[in-house]
Amino acid sequence: MNRPFTLILLLVIFAASFAQSVFTQVPDKTAITILRAEDERRFDSDISELLKEADPAVRARAALAAGRIGDDNAVSSLASMLGDKSFSVSEMAMFALGEIESAKASDAVLSILRRPLVEEGLRARAVEAAGKIAAANSKDPRSKELGEAILNTLDTEDRKGDSQSRRVILLALTAALRARPADAEYEIEKYFTNKDARTRADALNAYARLRGKTAVKKILSILLVDEDAVARANAARALGAAADKIVLNALLNAAETDDDLRVRVSALRSIGSLAEPATADRMMARLGSIFEQYKKSSNAHPVEQNELLEAAVAIGRIAAGTKDEKVLQELKRVSETLRFEASEVESAIAAVDPAGYWSYAVQRAGKGPNTWRSMASTASAISSIADFLKKEENSETRNGIAEHVSMLSDLRAGAPKDILLAIPSFVQLIADLDPPDADKLLRSYLSSSDIFVRAAAASAIGDRPATPENVKELSEAFKRSLETDNDYNDAQMAILSAVTRLDKITAGTSLALALKHLDYLVRRRAYELVAEYDLEKEFPDARLSVGTVGKATGNANRQGQVLNTSDDYKRTIARRNAGTKAFVTTEKGKFTVDLFPEQAPLTVDNFVKLAEKGYFNGIDIHRVVANFVVQDGDPRGDGNGGPGWQIRCEINTIPYERGMVGMALSGKDTGGSQWFITHSPQPHLDGGYTVFGKVNDEDMMTVDKLVRGDKILKIEITRTK
């Protein structure tokens, strides 16, 4: 284990153990009161009074709860705690202000950042909060002040030399990424030569995401000589974002020879983004080399798959429109080996020969196997060349594809699972191709038996003209969804958003129904739409209608409601004093997750209950993004599935380092059963997704081998006192 990682690991352990040592001091009865309020998203006297408790552990825990609940009525109370005699309390109060993301907290945050002498932890949390608030309120004049304060913080720390605060710098770099103040890249660039590897890596991450272009030589040096793999990987990303083709040779060398997969895939992505035809031969050689390694593997899903997909995407971009027969032949061989199920490879084929892709797709469909994944990958590939197909000279091909796809409308009312799961991709394809009868075709899917087909159709219609037919059928589809959709609320949310976007006046009826819904998330979405479309006069009580998360009372629909009982809270609180681990067995080996029941008690409890029921056993890993995450927990397999309920987010102060386990979301408080593990530090996820566990560095060697299609064979839970 190298020294930089050891330092990072110690910081993560410190963050977890700090919360453990503080929060375990909270009496059980008080802890349950806080937990129930968080679960109900309720900020009232239960929490506001605890913010004044004599015990600093209780005050800190109540402050975290206020942040998680997200009610801006807590802002003044939290702001008054920034001068608390306990540093842990003032830091948590500031963290909570950042989580609430209200512009009302701007002055409190700025006052801390502008003071010359402030405790390190409070400064760190203040600059973090500045980034979150500025990003959430970009139109507020104070967002500019917050952005300037972030840059001033980075400049101040840089001037301190050896006495600078690593903690402040790391949070300030991510804050700059979120707030995006003018000229942020110049302050970020100062940290490219920092002695600390993690600081260099985070600076490069922020610079790449801001698409800075002024420091190519410095970044190139990091790619060539830095000992830290994450820094090299982020340097490769930043070079691609800078769009300077002078770096191509260095990127090609990194893609071919670096000993760390994270660096190689980042280099491949940047080479693809630069799309220089002169690199085609070397990239084809690299693709061929990876493919040969892939074919030699004895695994059903070789580990080389992750890198193979990245190489295919890159060559598809480099050879786009060339119809290069050598490139097409190799890509088609790769696609066939992958059972035509990799949308990345199919889209690469379509990019190289957009005029010939449809004929190829029809021919290979006749060879089989025609799984839902292969069908979906074909649809995605055609969508990727939709602009080409919409040109006048290609109208015959486009109309032929649309006619073929329209035949799938016969499946809108129900279809076998292996076909139905592909339909959302074909719905999107119709929208992308935009044939003359697109509206009619899309509306036909609003009666599908599958919630996600209807959600896809509604989203597509919402981007189309506001015809009376579109508005009417969306309104009717929303009413039907209220009667039928018990396991998921995705269609309800999509339809409500679409009908309001097309005709906010006619949408009034749907919004009124939504504001009375049992599902807290639907009510909240309705309120957000009322605010977004200036409908406060029509719905003066919309915000009050959102209310809190209600208790489920035996109704079939369990979405956006509290399912936990008093016994559940007691069991959850009891777990905080015991070590809880998840032993995960996969087709590639085993790894252990150390769960964090103190930092994310209800999330851990939900995960444990699902695991002990065997919920995860046999589920495919449906998503792997190299150098980002491995994601599992979807029983459908298409990225949309869940357990039939949603849990509230439990955002905490633990950062997303390598090996952190988090809850996947489609929006705030929408977690259920999908979870992910990070391949490398992902600071932009901090404060947005619940961290509820960690995989140690040794076991991450198993996680690194996982690819899309591998299975979780079983998950076993153990507890130790």
C-alpha cells in the first residue's frame, strides 16, 4: 500500500470513526426521535429543540438531521450555531447549511469565509457549502459572491505554502467545480504541482470538468511522470477536455503502456474525444490487442471487456463517417462476440458507416440471438445517428426504420420481459428520428403495461409540440397512472412534468391531483413544477401541500411513504454499536463491505433487510463505467428496477474515495435497492449520494475485475460486537 493511499484511507477512517464516536453518545431515545424525523422529512420542535441541547453530540446529530431534512426554516437556527463552543457542532451546522442549499444561508457562509481567523474544519465546511449553495441558486446575485469567496479561499491556501490546509483545499476545489466562477481554472491550476497526490488529482478533476485549456504543458508533465495513478488518469482526462492535439502521442502511449487500467481508459476517452484520423492505425492496433486478450480469457465475462468497450468507442469517433472496411470488420467481430448487446460497439459501427448501419442491423438480427439487450443496443445506435438520418437525402431510410419500429406499437399493452425491456429505447428512437407520425406513435405507448415505457413516452412527448392531442392524452395517462402504478412512480413523475411543460394551464387538474398524492415525491415534484412555471397564484398552498412523508397505512402503493415502525428504528439504532459487514460473492470472487450503520442507519438497515431476504442473489451487474463505478441491485436489469419502495437519503460527511459504497438515485430521496462502488475518488458525488459502506483496498482488486453482465451470487450479513 503506497503512502498517498494510506493517508487517504486514514482520513476516511477518521471521518467515519469521528462520527461513530460522537453519534454513539446520543441516547437511544433521542437517536430514535431524530431518525423518525429524518425519515418523515419533518423539521419541527423535535429537531429545533435538540439543536439547543446541552450535549454537543446531540446538537451535532440534530444539525445533521436538519440538513438531511432540507427545510430552509432551519437556516436561521443553524446559522446561529456557527459560533458554537464545540467545533464538531459548528462544522456540522455548516455542513447542514450546504445540504439545504438555500440562498438564505449565503450571508452566514460568506461571513465565515471572509474572516481572517476561523477554525480549519469550519472553513472547510464553509467553502463546501458555498459551492453547493451557489450551484443551486445560480440566478441569485449572491452566487457570484460565493464563487469569488471560493476562489479567494484557494488563493489564500496557495499562499500559505507548507502550512496550507489540505482539507480546505480539497473541499474548495470541488466547490469551484460546482459553482463554476469565472476564471476558476487559473486558481485550480496552482495546485497541479502540489506535494499531495490527492490534491493534484482533485485539481485535475475539477479542471477537466470545467474544460480548462490554458495549462496543457503542466498537465502533460503529470501524465508522463506522476507516480500517482489517479493523478495520471485525471491528467489524461484534462488533456482531452483541453482539446489540444499536440498531446495525442502522449495519450496514445498512456493508452498502450500504462500499468493502471484507470489511466488507460481515461487516455482512450480523451483520444476518442479528440477524434484525430491520424491516430486510427494505432487505435486499431490497440483495439485488436485488447480483443485478443479478451478472447483468450476463460471467464464468461472477461475483465478486458471494460477496456474493450472504451477502445471501441474511441475508434468509432476517430473513424466516424469514413466507412473504413477494416475498422467496420473489427468492430463487427467485437459486437458479435459480445452477442450484439454492447450499445457502445453498435454505436461505433453506426458512427463509422451511418448510411449502411440499418442494412447491417437487419442482416445481423436475422442471425440472432435477439435478446432485449441486443435490440436496445440497436435502437441506441440508430438514435446516435439520428441527425444523419434526418437529412433529406436519407429520408427513405429514416422512414423505413420508423415504419419498422412502429410495428412494435403492438407490444405497447404488454410483451414478454425479454422484449418489453427494450421498448423504452425504441420509444426514444421514435423521438430522435421524428417521423411524420411521431406524436401518434409516441402517444400509443402511453397505454403500455410497463411503467418505464410510459415514462419514456411521456418524456419524449414533453419535448414535442403542445398539440391538443398530446396534452389530452398525457392528462388522461396521468389519471390512469394514479390508479395503476403501485411499485414505481417514474411514469407519474414523467407524465406530470411533460403535461406541465406543454400546457401549464391545462396541467392544473393533474397538478391538483398530484399535490394530494400519498407519495411525498410526487407532491414535491408538483410543487417544483408550480414554482418553475409561475403557478403560485393558482396554487397558493402548494408548498404546504408537500408537507412531510406520511406513514403507509396498508395501501398497495408504498412509494414516497414511511414504511418503518418503532421496532425498525430500535433495531437500526442498536446496530450502531456493532460491526456490520456484507460478504459479497460474485462470479469473479469475493469482497467485503464494511457497512456504516452510524452514518447511514436507515440505508444500512434497508440494504441488510434486502440482503437477508436474498434479494441481490443472482442479479446481474447492470452498469460498469471504468474508473467510475460498478453498480448493482436492479432486478429488471435495465437500470430502472427497484424493490417497490424508496428510502430517504442520509447524506453524511464521508467523502467518496476509492471503494466507497453509495446508494444510486434518480433524484433526491429515491434510493431503493441499487448501490454502487467507486473505482477511484469521485469528489463531485460528495454530499449528493449516501455513503453507507466501504470496500478495503485489497478487496477492490476483485471489484476492479467486475464487468457488465457479471452476477452477484449472494450477499451474506454478519454482525460483531
